[in-house]
Amino acid sequence: MRVNLAAQVLSNSVSNAFRYYNVDETTETEKFVAMFDKFFDCLNVCSITEHLAKRKPDLQPYHSISDARLKWLKEEFLGYLSTWEKEVEQRAGFTRSMKQSMLLSLEIL
């Protein structure tokens, strides 16, 4: 998989485009894109100034174990994935294989 392409598609710009057009059918897609953009930013901290140049506070270096981004990763992001998995499991009329294809694979995560 080409990570740079995934990062471009799952970006703040794409999330904002979904939000701008405000179509009900894309609300969950907008949320998914926004969550993964923040997830990528939280994991891709590599410079002490990049967050300033890109105006993305989630790219700041970590200085404390009480950083709000760590709480977001643990509670909101993992909670989002857990809720998604539970909702897929509760869907009726799908085989196990079909339900697995509705989830992110463990290799991706």
C-alpha cells in the first residue's frame, strides 16, 4: 500500500470537502476521514516545527504522558473503531466473510 496516497485521501482537505457539500449520505465518510487524518498526524510527529508550518497542532512533539492526543487515541479513536466493529457484528443478513470485508483488517491497523 502507498501510504502517501492514503494520507492524501484521508486528509483534512477531503474531510472539509465532505463537510462543505453537507450531504447526509457522506456524514459518516467525513467522520472516518477526519478521524484517520488526526490519527495519522498523532503518529507522524517527526519535527519540532512541522506543526507550525502546516498549522496542524496534532503534529506537535509529545512532551507529556498526559497529552490530550494520547487520551484521544485511547478513548475516541479506539472507541470509534470498537463501535464500528460492534455495529457491523449486529448487522443481519450478512455472512461472516461479508462482515469481515466491512471492517479494517488487522494488517492495516
